[in-house]
Amino acid sequence: MKALELQGLEVAYGAVRALKGVSLEVYPGEVVTLLGANGAGKSTTLRAISGLVRPRAGSISFMGEPLTRLSPVQIVRRGIAHCPEGRRVFAGLSVHENLLLGASGRRDRGIGEDIQRMFGLFPILLERRNQAAGTLSGGEQQMLALARALMSRPKLLLLDEPSLGLAPLVVRSIFGTLKALKAAGTTILLVEQNVNLALELADRAYVLRTGQVALEGQAKELQGDERVARAYLGGAA
């Protein structure tokens, strides 16, 4: 069974058509990346999946069940976590409190254990656990945002631009964690500006251009493919 399937997805912001019939699929345990220039529709695709914008047409299904009529809260409860661009931590709350909020929809007894697991994935968060999230560095906030999303024990992680604005050493650290998550079987749909890193991590890739899928294939096959750089990313690869 497919973990996620989009068929003919259309999204508009007023008169602007952001998505024009996007279709894609993600299988359990896969890492799939969405590539494309700014404004191609990558973030809108994630926002549509998590219920933050309503599609004008098309369908979204998760584990065989439709999502398009569900609220964001209901979608989270189905097992989808969205780590948005820009980190968006709760600045006035501590690192520990942010992690607890990530598990707010859970009723099991494993929350404390998962917090310790997040501290294992991101040791700096253990050092900062009582510190206000707004005082963390950009890289530390990105780690916290990712850890907070993982606290819901998602079946699917939507990850939007995790390397944006971060120093190269921090980026390597975060992608090292993503590789560990992949090895553990986490299903991820990744939007990422660093094409090389994204294709090294992913199993498959879709390239969006002006709201449409222009190219798709195995990530290894698309590494170094001139069509990605020339036609769809403006040479930025």
C-alpha cells in the first residue's frame, strides 16, 4: 500500500494557480524529495497534504484513506507531522516544553522515553532543555523543530527546507540525523534547496516547475542530470 498518494492536485491562492494537477506517491519507508525553483509549488504541496490549504481539485490519500476533507488536527492524528520552513518554534517556551507540545495529541506512556530519544538524536537539545527556544541559534531551532515533529511518532514526516539559512556544519549534522531516520524506516517527503544533499538522501525525486511535475525518477539517476539544473532549477544545482 502507498503511504501517500496525490492525484491531480490543484491549489489556488485567489487568481494564482499554485498547483496545476500535481500527482505523486510515497511508499512506506521511502524518502522522496520535491525539487524546484522558488515558487514552483513545493511548500504548497506540503501545506495541502497537512490541511493548511484546501485543494481546489484532485485528491490526497494517506494509507489508502482520503485526507482532503480533514482538518489539520485530524491529519496529525492520522500520523502526519509537518516541520515547516522557518522552524517556527514556540519562542517563549523551553526546549522541553516544545517537545511536550509535539506529543500533545498522544495518550500513551512513552512520551518521556521519546524525549530522551530526541536528546540522543540532538545532544545539544539536552544541554539546552531548560532554555527558551527563542534564544537558541538557528541550527538549534531547526533541530528542535524536527524533534518536536518526531515527538508525535509520525508515520509520515513532511520536512520543508531544513537547511535554509544554516551554516554548512549544521546542515551536515541535520542531514546526518535524517540519514539515521531513514535507516530506521521513517517515511519522509522532503522539500530542500540543496539539490545534491536532497538527492543523496532520497530514494526518488519529483521536480516541480510552475506548479506541475516536470520530471521524476530515481534520485541516483537524477544526480548530475543536466535537465534538473538547466530546465527546472535554473542552474542552481
